[in-house]
Amino acid sequence: MDAEDEFSEYVAARWARLVRAAVLLGASPAEAEDITQTALTRCLVRWSKVRRAADRDAYVHRVLVNTFISARRRRWTGERPTSEVPEQASGDHAEQVETADLVSRSLARLSDEQRAVVVLRYYAHLGEAQTAAALGIPAGTVKSRLARALKVLSNDPDLSELRGR
Amino acid sequence: MSEEESMSEEKLEQLLAQSADRVPVGEPPLAAMLADARRSTRRRRLGVALGSAAAVVAVTLGASVLPGLVSGHDPEPSVPDPTGAASGTDESLPGPGMRLVGIADVVVEVPEEWGTNETHCGTPMADTVVVDEGVIGLCAVLRQPEVTSVHLSAGRAPVEFHPDVDAEVDGVAVRRESTSCGDAFHGVLTCASTLYFPQREVYVRAESSSESEPEARREVEEALARVHVLADRVAVPGWRSLTFDEQGDGADAYLALLADLGLEAEVVEESHPGMPPGFVLGASPDSGTVVEPGSTVTVTVVAPQDRLAERMSAGVSTDTPEEPDSMREVTDAELRAGADLTVAVGDTVWVTWNVEHKTLRVTSEVTGEDVLRTEEWTWDKWTASAPGQATITLYVEDGTERERLGEVRVTVQ
């Protein structure tokens, strides 16, 4: 299988999860698709490296996190921020929507470093060593950041009612 | 707060998945990604690597010819100058009150009072030149008003670089993305333009924020007009921006970069447990500094590690569970010297270590188990359970032997 086929398969399997991981990191949904597209294109350009990487998912998430950071740094070149976020929720989904809003509000309370560790570990399901590789930090640091992040979230009044359910 | 109420890992996983599932995701733009990647790969192949001696053929055509030199809109990169040799007149550089900063033979003249790498989270905080910036913290800071910056970086064209102009700097062909401005966040208008030297794979990007767009545009044009290609001097190569991969098993990659530029290296070793031996820690003169060929650069690297205990680094952390900000850490150096730590009953104490090594691990032994109680199903984490004294001794093990790394004497109050 050549690089492009392999890449296409990888994208088909991971696209939605990568976009959503970028949203949990703090990007808007539209921005998240752009970031994921740029990150994956960068990976394809160096696919031979991705292929050789001991851990493909860790490598791709590392590129995703780096792309997210640089996109945020140069966001001024792109669109203006809008104050109104289109609200698509209605009726049956109300409770689900509320949960999602509470979760994103709570994530925003974490430092960027804690947030990235939480998203990679508990949403992208990377292992401790993979998360460490993806963020370029020692695994001990992953542990201590997670411990602190869990504490912040445990003390978060927004999430306290969700915990009971 | 009772035990059942605290945030469990499973509950968090569930909440994140629920929250993420609400985000509508379109189809992946596969065709666009494939096309962009092909375009980027082709652009790279056209580049000719900068030879070691830089093939100096001086054809003096005068100073830089940059802004406004448009040879039509050409979506495909052209390769006008096969030699890639500079024709600049070097001796006049830098001008009075200016200094030179560069990558290989591509340099920019900046005012002496400008800083170097005065950034926070990658965002320039004052007028600065940015070169060999290295690891950028995972954080974001908004652009400050009235700041002009010039960023030099080496590497292949990123997929988001969209050149629209062919130009020349000191007789060397460059691709340029013209100045564009955005009025962005909180009214900080910022203009930027990028120059790319395809044969050298070097970028120079100028950014300026100002209250008026003409002012910001002028700053960007002026900054890029001060970009030159030197014929007979070179800049000390970057070491911060070398990745772990590129550093390989030692400083070889960096020493090869120095040799390619005709610079001599003097290697100085420093002991750093847990870091890969040979890893480059610094260069003097620092990266970006313009020097004569044949100059000596002092390179500081991590010393070889003969002892097992030198090959890992560890730490001991403590905090009070109810106070997320109470974490303290005993560092590796403190452990090796023998450290003291005072904690309160109820605090947690745990061992952290650098797990880059697959074959090595850090283990611990505790005296005073009535004082520090091991937490259930862990072996490197304790709860201070009663006032008294305990000692945690850390070892490095490789399966056959173990060696003492250091210890911390814990007083529980």
C-alpha cells in the first residue's frame, strides 16, 4: 500500500476524533477542521516519518497540538471572532447540550498545559508514555499535570451535579 | 466532599466523549490534503541544498532589490538562479546602530536596541528578532500593539505558505508572500509578509502591529528591505530548534552543521542526569550571531554517563489534596545531595521520574511505614498518616543491578 492510500485510510478512521480533540483543546468547530486539515497535510508530507514513528497516534497528535498552538498565535490573520455562536440545540437534546456546555466551561478553567494532557489522555485515549511523547514532556509531568487537572475539575461546581448522575 | 463525589477518570472520559460527540464534523477534505501535500513535496524537490562552501561567485549587482519587484503571478515556483550565490557587498554591513542576525548566509539587519527572542508563548512582546526560538510553551498571548518583529526559521515550506511574488535579494531568487493585514483581536492591527529562500530553505517573516495600517505596512517593508545574503560570513547555526530526533545519539548533527558552514567547534561537557549524553545545551557565540568563516564556536553538551544512577532523573512531589496549588517538588539535584521535606498529616507524597528509557526504572524504599502509608495499588505514592520521620531512598534499576540515586528525609508534622 503506498503512502497516499495508507494516509487516506488513516484519515477515514481518525478525522472526526481529531477534529473533536481540537475542539476540546479550545478551537471553534470551523477552526478545528482547518487545524486538523493542516496537521494531517503536514503529516502526509512526512508520511515516511509518520510510518516509522514508534507510535503513529502520538506523532499525529503532536503535530495536531503544534498546529493548534501556531494557529492560535496567528489567528489575527484570519477571521474576526464572532460573539454569537450559532445554537443548534432544541428540545430532546437540551440536557445533552447543557452537559457539553458545562464540560467546555470547565475545561476552560484548566491551564492550557493541563487541558492538553486531559484531552490527549481521556479523549484521544493516548497512554501516559504516548501523551508524554505527543507533548514533548516527561511522563512524570503528565502524571502530575493530570493529578492537578483532576483536582481542579473535582472542585468545579459546574460539574458537581453531573458527577452524581 | 465524600469519595464518591470526586471526579473519576471514567466519568471524565464519559463527559469528554459526550461533549465532543455534539460537535458536528464534516467529511475530511481528503482531495485538498493530497493536493497540498503533493504541491509542497514538489516545491521541496526543486530546492538545491546549500553547499558547504556556499559556492561563492561574486557578481556584484548592487544592493538588495526587493519590494515591489514583481515578475507576474506565477503559481508554480521558478528556479531562476542555479548557483544560489550571493552578490552582496558585505563590508558595509551592519550599518551604524544596527546588528546582524541570521541563518547560514541569510541575515537581517536590525536596530541594536532590538531584543533577541523577546517572546512569550511565541508572541513577540517588544521589538525583537526571533531566531532559533526552540520549544514554545503551550499557551497563547495576544499580539501587543506597536511591536515589530522579524522571525527567521529554517526548514521546508509549510503547507500554509502561499507565495505570490518572485523577487531577488542580493542576486538570490526568493519567493514572497506579499504583505497582508488583519485587524484581529482587540483592535491590534497587524501586518505581515514572508520571504522564502528555496535553495537554502530559510524563511524570513516580518510582522508589525500599529494603530495605522500604512504605518504597519511600512515597518514590514522596511524590515524585509534589510534582509541580505552574505558572501563571506555565516551565522552560528541553531541548536534550540534541533529536535530530539535530529540530535540523535549526540551532538553529531549540530557539529556537522558547524562543519558545513566552515566553523570550528570546541566541545565542553556538563553533567545532567537523565538527559541523553551528547545533547546540545548551548553554543557560544549563540545561534544567529554572524561570524567569520573558521571562527570557533564553544558547544556545551551533556557529559557521558558511566554510572547507572546518572542515566535517570527523578523527583519527589508533595501536595495537600484539598489545595490544587500546594504542590512542591524536590528536584533531582536536591535528591542527590540529600534533601529534607516537611509535610502535614494527610498530604500525599509521590515519586516522579523521566521514563524516556525503556530498560531503566526508578524504584524506592521507605523506612518509617507507620509515618508514610503506601496508597492502595501504588508503590511510589504515599499518604502522610502520622507525625514522625521517614526516609525515601530512590534507586535506578536496569533489571540486573541497581544503584542509589538519592534520598529525601520526610518529617510529618
